[in-house]
Amino acid sequence: MTIAIQYVLPSSGVNQKVLAAARAGLKTIILPRHNEKDLDDLPEEVREKMDFILVDTTDEVLKAALGEGFDRAVCD
């Protein structure tokens, strides 16, 4: 069995998506690490109210979303 690391690609329109998430009351955003520079363009009050989890791989996304109990071996 071959397990490949799948990398998370950058997303476009991050500012609009994060602002919409903030308006909807979300507190945590999982974001591709490549988009970290886009956070500088957000209003400071939005950045202060939200937690941003920066990820490089899909495993990191799953761990952030499902918790540390996530085990890839169980999913394969």
C-alpha cells in the first residue's frame, strides 16, 4: 500500500471568505499556509476575534477539523 502526502493548495478570495465566516459567527478557520500573507489584509478586529490554523497537508486539515484523535491508518 502506498500512502501519498497530499498538499493543500492556495485558495483565492480568502479575505471575502474569512469576512463571511466572521459574519456567520465562526471562530476558527483552517487555511492553507500559502495564504498566510492574505491575513494581513483583514481588519485587525477580525484577526483578533478568530483563530487561524495554517496547514500544508490534508492530514493537517483532518487533524485540525477532527481533533488529535484522527488516525490516518484507520482511514486507509
